[in-house]
Amino acid sequence: MRLLIALALILALTHLAPAADLTAGAAAADITPPRGCPMAGYYSARGAEGTHDPLLAKVLVLEKDGTRVALVALDLITTTRGLVEESRALIEKQTGIPGKNVMISATHSHTGPVLWDGTPLSDAVGGGQKIARDYLKELPAKIADAVKTADAARKPAKVSFAAGREDGLAFNRRFHMTDGSVGWNPGKKNPKIVRPAGPTDPAVPVVYVETVDGKPIATYVNFAMHLDTVGGLYYSADYPFTLARSLAAVKGDDMVTLFTTGTCGDINHINVESAAPQKGHGEAARIGTRLGAEVLRTYEKLKPAADGPLRVSSELVELSPAPVSADELAAAKLVIADVQAGTKPAPKFLDQVQAFKAVDVAGRLGKPRTVEVQVISLGDDLAWVSLPGEIFVDLGLAIKMGSPFRQTMIAELANGSIGYVPTRVAYSQGNYEVVSARCAEGCGEQLVDAALRQLRAQFKK
């Protein structure tokens, strides 16, 4: 009996012991555009007047048993497929890390540059200007340099993880209204609000990476909430800036904090039950500080990640385009003509949203959009999932519920983006995100299926 107990104890300790052959390195690089670059996030052109805080590319490189992966988080509105492919090619050339092993996501800051993708909307907000196109042309090299620096900094490391919970920051921004409709951002203290039309995801998963002698390397934080708290005409990383500063004050400036945005296509920071204003750098600082406090509490619950392999897979998924009729396309062209001419009064906001969606979808001539869903996992404990757009929270929760890994983190706007991806239920409810969606009903559920197939396959290996 004693022998059996001893063997069981040895097996348990072996399972919990950090992998001695794991190495990790992290880096951050400034990717702030020059003053005057068109800014992203809205349906109107505006040029940056300066920098409040720098936009960064943050990188964590992990290596185990010869397999290397790179997790990249950009303080930008989105990622484009072209940006990802060019960056991956340079990364592979400069470091030997296979491009397919690189996950590149954006935090969705609305106070960064437009990333031109050839669509009418990116043209309308200034993405086709020389300053914007020059910035985008230089960006892959900056991302690759950051990955190269992180890779060169790799040291024997140990990884631990835990999940915190923050219930008071994020709110579903779609509401059932007294007239039976579903409203979008209906305003604070609106008496016509009945209840939220969907949930939130309050989980704050944390992955902490340190050297074998306990020196901080990186903290990876994931949270499902839109980044649109700052506004204005100055570059800013929004609330992840304060989050990183808060953690650096405790762990040291050498530690890199990577923040990735969870599935928050229908989630933002606006509490409609409060009349208090929620905009500006003060609001971003409040959110970042509070989120940082939860990460600090979560540090106290960290557990070593069990030994196991690094695994990578990806699946290309074909998504059908949203339906657009000939009449809708004709109306859209008139609306866009009014926008371009500066007609007063300007077309209604949702009419603009529908117009830019219609011409974008029609321009594809019915061709499906091919997108990537990628999964990176470490042992049986940790999994990272990439999703290519602004994904409704229910879809992310479905992936987490179905994942066999102990902690699954979903980075949206990763490895490219197709815009909003609502649930089947939301399509019947309409309003902004549905009007904007370039993909057809059911596409979100296809992404969930692709993620779960890979998660289950990797877990069995």
C-alpha cells in the first residue's frame, strides 16, 4: 500500500512539474504611426494629431521539444489577411518559426490607424492615403522584428495559469426594448430598455511566464470587452495601456503584458443603468486599473501548467456572404455617393452601415470568404484559439464550454478579420452588428465547429 501511495505521489508531482525543456521569450516594439495618419474605428475620416500613449506590438515566443510558436498582440483596430501573411513570411525567414505557428491578433483600439484593405469603407475613412498605405507597408517588418527579438531572448522557463473574474466592467450592448425590437447602444437610463439581449463573459484568463529562477517574462491576459473608451484624435492603446502599466509596477518594466480581446462583438463597457459619462482617458484608466487589480489577485491562484507538448493546427473555413439584393445595391451606391459628396444632412448611420456592407459583399460576386481558425495548445491545460472577426460572445462561450482544455483563451480579430460575426439568433433580431455583417447567418457556428474540432483533436494527441 505504501508503495502504491508513493508511486501515485510521484506521478502527481511529475504531472504538475514545469517542463524543464520549455523556453520562452517576450518583446514589445513601437508601431505608432506618424502624426496625421487617418484613424480607424468610425464611419468618418479623422487624422491623428499626436500620441497619448504608444501603440505596441507585443510578442510571446514559446518553444518545447523543437516546436516554436509566437503569440502576437497588436494595439490596432484589426488585422488584415495580407498583413498576417506578409508578417508570417518575414517571421519564418528571420527566425525559422513556421508562419503557420504564428497567431497575430489585434486589440481593436479605436484610436489607432486605418489598415487599408481595399474595401470602400477603408477608402472612405482615409485608408487609401499615402501616409496610411506607407504605414501598412512597413508594419510587417516591425512585427517580424519584434518576434525576432522575443525569440532571441528565449530562456528556460516555466508557465503557470489561472482564471480571474471581473463582473462589473463589461455589458452586453444589445437590449430587448419595450416595442419588441432589439436595440443597440440605446443610451443610458433609457426607460424603454427591458433587459440585455445576451450575456457577457466575465472570465479573465491569465498565463504567467517566468524564468526557472523566478524572473518575470510575460503575462498573457484575455478579456471579452470592446476597446472604444478613449475616443479623440490622439493615438492610444486604450485600457490595455493602463493594464500593462499596473502589472509592470508590480512585476517590473521588463515584463511584457500581452492583452488580447475575447469574443466581444456585442459587448462593451457602457453601463446603461448609470448616468455617469464613460468616455476618455480617465475611463480607460479606470478600466485598466480595475482589470489589472483582478490580474494581481489571479496571480495568487496560479498553478503550474502540466508538462506536455506544444501543438499547432489551423483550419480554413469557407463562409457564405450575406445576401444583398439588386435593389439594396442600387440604394447603397446612392448613399455612398452622398457620403463622398458631403451631402447635408448626412445619410442615417445604419443606412451608411448597410451601404458599405452591400457594395463590399456585392464586389465579391458571390464568392465565399475563406478564413482561418487556428489553435495552439500546451499540454492538457492551455489552449489559444484565433477567430477572424468581431465575434458575438455566445460563440466564444460555446467554444470554452466545449473545449477539453482546462483553460481556453480566444483571441478575436486574429489572423485576419471579416467584421462582425453574430449568432443565428441575432440575425433574426437585426440592428447594427447584423446590418454590418459581411457573412451569412450560421457562419459563426461554423467557426465554433472548426475550433472545437481542433481542440478535441489536439487534446487526444
